[in-house]
Amino acid sequence: MWRSDVMHGGALNALLLAAVVLCALSVVTSQHRARKLYIELQKQKELAQQMDVEWGQLQLEQSTWATPARVEKIAARQLQMQLPRNGQVQFIRVEPDGRTHQQP
């Protein structure tokens, strides 16, 4: 009877050992994957920061290109445009019903 208990206990120990080894391998695999994901997260955060800096630079560049003085200068030099005189300006008012009224 004692021998049967030892055999049964040995099988149980082997089963428990296999379960512990599987759990240990699972923990190691999970930690490795978590490290890889963390490294990828850090790379993406750095990329996002670089894109934020570039976005700020592009906004600054756009505001520089679109200044009214610059647009007016290019319109005058390259397109030979000029501001209209008082008599050349006409205002058109559109009523809610769709009718238009021209004002001098």
C-alpha cells in the first residue's frame, strides 16, 4: 500500500513540476513580449514628439508665407495687382429671400 502511494505521489509531483515549468515559461514569454512592446511604445512616443515639433515648424512657416504684407507684395510685383480706388469698389448685399441690392 505504501508503494502505491509513492507511485501515485511521484506522478502527482511530475505533473506539478510540469505545471510549474509551463507557468515559468509563460512568465518569461510574457515579460519578453512586454519589454518588446515597451520599446515599441517608446519609439512611437519619440516619433510623435518629432512630428509635433515638425507640425509647429510647419505652422510657423505657413503663418510666415501667408502674412498679408507678403501676399500684397507678391500680388503687386508678380501679378501686377493694385488696390482699387474708392470709385471702383461696389458692395452687394444679399437679402434672406435671395434678392440682391447693389450699393455704391
